[in-house]
Amino acid sequence: MSNDQQDFGRIAREIGEDLAKLWDQATQLFMDTARDLGWGGRGGHRDADPLKQLERLADLRDKGVITEAEFQAKKAELLSKV
């Protein structure tokens, strides 16, 4: 096998490892966000106080993790509990 082929194989493995790490990070971010938004049946909210949840949602919106529409929908739901 030539040096170029060996280099290509090494680079391909490194890229694969980096992609796997990014996938794991994205999956964890999604799961944390889903839990914080109360989506799904497991885990619930980290904080049962609707006003604190609203603050967390605003932070997620400001970071671009959730859309303004998602924020507004969840905000209306949370404020109906206050």
C-alpha cells in the first residue's frame, strides 16, 4: 500500500471518529433540550416551576436551540399553569 493510501485511510478514520463524537454531542443536546421542553414521556422537567422553565426556554431560544414559534407555544402552555 502506498503512503498516499495509508494517509487517506488514516484521515478517513479520524474524520469518522470526529463525526461520531459530534453525533454524540448533538444527540445529547437534543435529549437535554427535549427534556427541558417536556417533550417525551421520560425524565420530565428539571425544574417544576413554570417561570423557571420559561427562563430556560428563553435561554434556549436566544441560543438558537429552539425557534421563536416553539418558544411562544411552550410559553403559552407554561403561563396557563401560573
